[in-house]
Amino acid sequence: MTFNYEIILDIILGFHALLVVVLTLRILWRHDLTPAARLAWFIIILVVPYLGVIVYWLFGEVNLGKNTYTERERIIANLQGRNPEVLGSEALLLEDVDDLYTPAFALATTAEGFKTTIGNKATLMPDAQTARSRMIEDFDAAVDHIHVLYYIWLNDNTGTNTAHALIRAAKRGVKCRAMVDALGSRQFIKSPLWQQMQEAGVEVETALPLTHILKTMLVSRVDLRNHRKITIIDGKITYCGSQNCADPEFRIKAKYAPWVDIMMRFEGPVVAQNQMLFASDWLVQRPDTPLDAFVYNTQPIANGFAAQVFGDGPSIRRDATPQLFCTLIAQARDHLMISTPYFVPDYTLINAICAAAYRGVTVTMIFPQNNDSGVVALTSRSYYRQMLEAGAHIYEYRGGLLHAKTLTIDNKITLIGSTNMDLRSFNLNYENNILLNDVTLTQDVMQRQQDYIADSNKVTLDEVLQWGFFRQICCNVVATIGPIL
């Protein structure tokens, strides 16, 4: 029997053409893609035969399933309906936030529904080690409950000490609930510590579990993750920032260490909002947990500041996060300073940054010099020339992987939390942040940003213009697929 290879080749090419046509129609039909993202997918599908189709099949759709969206909406409605005082007040926004910045606070409300609260206090932790030590002290002083949710929990010193603190608390009768992302903490879930926590009475759960991996690949994508870092003690204390439950040496990517993080310890009504955010994630996996298991303390602290939680995720209104960033940037009058490890902006965000610089705002961007993602590093640098020509200042931190996600405006406004300035944080991950209006605390964060700058190399326009032909081509080629990274 002989094979007609021309017929076989025609079949293969015809099948590929059919796949391309079907996916092209699907991409054109979707309402949630920008023109740049559509073009990027077209390039991938056409340039890389079959592999591009597989890539789109695995990573093209942002869909957790209709049932997941419906269930999350039901849980959030129940939580907010039962405890409406946790949400804050529009009246407090008008009374206690500087008029220039009220639009950003109002926009932040449209994500998870959290409005402005007053009477909050916070302390900026000196470093990651001090933050974790203080957190464990709070665990050891807890009398009612401890709730934690981390994207990455490693079986290192920090991870072990945190687990042991929860075990001690559970043994003395404190209700402890620990949640981790199924992918980011996959090694820890298999560790003896995870089992020891359960045996001690700590309730443990995974967010976005990968128990049905094939089903996930067929109807959704495996990289929709819970990237939040939430810690709550007795409903009175919460921590917010960029630090996972891991040592700065970050053993799984030790060559880029130390990971340089930033954390704040909060008290006041904003703690209740973080509690509700945790509850919304926990109840998705543990719907049998009674709603009164979550304690909300909304009592303001005297002489405190205005703040509100900003949570986002793939089941929340699309593009809420880049819209918030653009609004904050547009409201800057004197200074705008941003640190982020992953910078993959969309078209509106890069234009907002450049526009701020053009209109005379002192714009400072701080990125890591050595990024653990080479693709992200190339994409970020493709925007350097545009920002520098607008008058922005760019620094590359050389003291490790700068993992701190901070934004400060005009010595008054701070946004801090888990959100990177990339499309993954914008549309694929569940994130948590706190937006606040306080001069003293913002100046503390700005000083920390200046500390980063002191350990950085300044990138100049002349330097970027002298980049070689191949380097510039690489940056721009990778940036072409930036909208789908």
C-alpha cells in the first residue's frame, strides 16, 4: 500500500486552515478583547501553525465557568447584604478624601463594592522579616480567629514559622483558616506541614483547585489564579502588601533573590473589608461555613485616615484595575512614583503615564534590573524610550528582585497591595489592594521608594537610544504579543 503524501499534506493544511478560520471568528466575536489583543492572537495562530491553536486553546479564554461566576455573585451579595456597614460610605468619600482624588476612590468602588471608610491606622513595616515577625506576634496574641490567604506558601523558614504559629493558635482554641492558591502553593500543599496544620485543627483550603485539570483546560485556563495576600487577626488587624509566605531568598527562584517586598499593618474599619474579601474566596470552596464565622469590626480609630479595599479578579468587572491606575495617574498634580516587578501596560495605561510626564508631573518608574521573567523584562523595556521621551524617570533596582507594588501621588495618596502593572494582574488574577489618603503614611512609602532608587541604576534616553539593533528588535517583537501575556 502506498501513501499519497500530497493528499495527506492537503488534509493537514486544510484542517489547519479550518482551525484558523474557526478561531479567527471566535476572536472577532469576543467582546472582551482589545484590538491589540486580537491582533496578537492572530499573529500567534498564523505564525506558529498548530502550536498557536494549542496555545489559544490553553490560554486564550478567560472563563471560570458560568456556575463559578453565579456562585461568587451570590456569595458576595449575601456577605454584603448581611453586613452592609462593612462596605463604607459615599458620604465619607466626599468628606474625608481630598477633592482632587475622589474620582479614583469612587471608581475603586465599582469592583467589589467597597466604599470609603474612615478611622484607619497603619504602620509601614521596615522589611519583610520584620513584617513576618510582627505578624507571628499577632498570631500568638490572637484570641478568636486567624484568617490567611497566600498565593505562594513555601516550606522554608518563613513558611514553617507561619505554619507553626497557626498550629499553636489552633491548639489554644483560636479558629484558624488557611487558604492557598492551588498552583502557586502546589508544593506546600503536598508537604508534611500542610498535614500537620490540619491535624492541629487548622482549616485548610485551596483556591481555584486543579482537581479536574483536563476539564479546566477544556473550558477555562489553568493560569487563572488567586494572587491575593490576605492576613486577618481577630477582625482587628490586617496586613496588606506584596509579600508571599516565603523567605526573601525565595528558594524556587533563588538566582533572582532577594525578593524585596513591602508590607503594611492596618487597624480600623478597612480590616473588615479585607475580612469580607477573604470570606468571599473561602466560601466558594467551603459554602457550608456559617456567615457569622466572619467577624467584622467597623469601629473607627480616632484621628485615623480614609481608606478602602480594592479587590479585583476574572469574575469582577473587566478592566477595573487598569481603569483605576489610569484614573490615579490622571489625577496626579506634582509627583507620581510607581514600583512594580512586572510592567506590561495596555495602550491606555502607557499613554496615561506619558501624558502625566508631558503635563509636568514628576513621574518616576522603578523596575527590577534582573527580572525572573525574561519575556516581561523585554516587554517592559520596549516602553522605556516612549516614557523617557515624555520626561519620565526610570530606575532599575539592582539589589534583588524588587517585588514591591506601590503607587504614590502628590505626597497624599497611596495604593499598595498584590497587583502588578501587567495584563495578568489586570484580567487573570484575583488581587487585593488598599487605597488610602494619608500624608504621613504616603510619605513613609515615598521614602521607601527613594530607598529603592538609592540602590538602582538610572536609565537615560541616551542609553536606550544606543541599544543595539538586535536588542531593540527583540524588545519590540516580544511586546507585540504583550496584550496576551
